[in-house]
Amino acid sequence: MNRKERESGFSTFFPFLFFFALTNLVASRAIRLKSFLMINRFVLVCLFCLGLAAFGTRVSAQDARVQYPGLLRKAYFGVNLGYINYPFGNEHLAPGYTAASVQVPHLAIRITLLGYRFNDYLSGQITYMRPFNWVEYHDINNNKAKNSVWMNVGGLTLKAQTPVRKRFSAYGEAGLGVITRNGFDIGGEPVVADGSYATVLAGGGIQYHLNRKWTFNVSGTYAPGRDKIRQPHTVYFSGGFSYNMQPLSDARVQRNGSSGYIFPRNLFQVGYTTNGLGYGVNKFVSEGAIPIFWGGEARLRRGFSMNYQHNVFHTRKVFSLDIGTSFGYWESRINHDQIFTLSIYPLLRFTALRTKPADFYLNYSVAGPSFISRVQIDDKNTGKNFTFRDFMGLGAYMGKARKINAEINIGHFSNGNVFPSNAGVMIPLGFHLGYAFR
């Protein structure tokens, strides 16, 4: 790494160090020691990852942001749809309970959140699998009611593949599976208890390689059950596709870097959130005919946040990818519970309209690992201190050099059913002002 590249790494990482010091100063004056120490451990892990990104993804191009970051150049993402079965029955209920019938919906989705190709034969991947509808027990002990069991399967697996014919290959996968189940009570007694456990996740399939970027597959996956918590085994048969990222060509890199459009490198924002205008926007995007965001059983009343975002990639005109970190103070709607959060997140920004006075954009962020200081919010159980942050909004960069920023967004905290309890937290409209700098 030459001197110029080292300086680029320092300039990327220094603002995160500054943000770390600033949020620690605020947190140390506001929260109890145990939560403060937990936040520090979370922040140090995040800063270590950001440091690796800052020093490990520099390229020799005139602007490293016009080429994919190092991790993405060998990444892939995928979606599979298919048949899932976990044969729940009366034997999985607590003793003394019997249902008239059990409905097990079989349509399910499995998403490859992130895959990484080590070479042509071996990959590692993070996956998430769940049914579209939950298992239902009907008329337990003649109660004339329906009770549902929520379940999903997370995976961290290695995938090995070998060619079979010109465009076909066979693969097998094996690794860690995490089964999470949210059960139900009747009269205060657990009938299907909540549960979460680590197990083996294994499977295999056949792939068809349409080209370097697109791969289609048919596959099967298996996770064993656990008698101790009355959990049946899981099988999943599906078909789907994956999209394989490839480094951009020199011509594309040159085109991205010579457009003349401004993509600010760094952005610092302060924001104020309030439910003064209600939760109508949240409900519209989460409960409409085509939901594009999440709601939440626990709702926030107001909040204050600080955000720092660093741009790591942009195309010629419209799309850009940022990595951000934020610190937030929040107050709940009913009990006025005080909550502190710390997050690191990916941010997709689409600059849809460019004009002489301002550039207008839409943004969307999903699954940003976060620390939340309180898990019981307005008497709703949101899970554990580890959660995820999501938000979406619209905003603008203004001025000749595009240094002034204004943004409106809504947000959400939830653990994505990684833990059995997941009430979710709804964040109403937030109003942000920012300053962009190099």
C-alpha cells in the first residue's frame, strides 16, 4: 500500500474515531455503567470492522469509490422459493393439551443475505429462511381459538461445488443453523414454549450457470429437530437464483469517475424525531397493499440522533452505497421509557433528480447491527440488547458544492426474529440536517 492509499485509509477511518469519542462522551453522562460498557464493546467491534474496510478496500484508481469495495467484488446474493415442512402435531404440545387440527403452511422463502466466493470451488454464506405463513393449532382443548407458532432458520454455512457439465455444477453445503421459535400460552401456561438453539444445517443441489453473473438452482436443505423443546425437524425443497457480483471493467470505472456529478464522501447529521404528525407514514408503508417497510408494536414518542455516513461506492449518476454509524436517544410513547441505541448500517441512496440548486435522493437501509439499551418498551418485549436498525427516507444535497443536507425519514428497530421475542419498535418521522465534507 503506497502513501496515497494509506492517507486515504486514514481519512476514511478518522471520522469514525471522532464519532466514537463523541458518542462515548454523550453516553457516559446519560446511562448506567453496565450499559455503557456493553456499548463500548459493541462500538469497538464495529470500529475494528470499519478499520479493516478503510485500509483493505483501497484501489489504485483516481477515486476508489467508482469500483466495488473489495468484499463486494466476490460477493453473491440469492433468493429461493419452495416447500418447507416441519411436522408439528399434538406431540409437540405441552402434556395435557390436544388440538382438533394443525395447519402447517408449506410455502417458504430462503434468502442468501451475503455469500462470498473464496475461489471457484468454495464459498461461505449467511442465509435466512422462513415460511410465508405460520403454523396454526386449532381448537386446543375445545377453546375454539387459533394459536400460531412462528419459526425461522438462520444459517452460516460453507458451500462446496464441482462442475458436472459445461454449464452445470453440483454443490453441497453444511454449517451452523440457528432455529428460533415463538410459541404461545393459554391461560398463562406455555403450551408451545419459546425456543432458540444452534444445530447443523446441511443440504445440496444442482446449479445452472447462465453466465458469470446469474446462477439458477434446485436444492434441498435439512435441519434436525430437538426433543428437549419438542421441536420437529425441518426440510426445505426449493428453486431459485443467485446474482454474482463481478469487478467493474476499466471502461465502466472510467465512466463512473468522469461524470462530473457530485457524490459527497462524508456526511454528518443531527436529527430530531417526533410523533407530532402521528404514525401515518409508518402505517402507509408497512400496512398498505404492498408493504415495503416494517411497523412495530412499541412506538417512540420522540428522539435525538447523530449520524455519520461514509460513501464507499457510486455509479455514474444515480446509485451510491454508504456505510454509516449512529447514536440515538429515544423516549417511548406510553411509559416515556428512555432508550439509547448505537448502530452501524449499510445505506443505499438513489439520487433520482439532479438540478442546479439541489440534488434530491431516496434512501433505504436495512439490517444495521445495533445495540439497544432497553428491551422492555411500553411493556412490549422486543427481545435482546442486540437488534437491527432499518430506515427509509428522502432528502437533498444543496449548494454549489452540495455540502448542505436535509432529510426526512422513518425507522424501525427489531431483531428480525433472531430471538423468540420480537415486538419491534416503530420510529416516526425524523427531521435531519447535515454537513457534507471530504
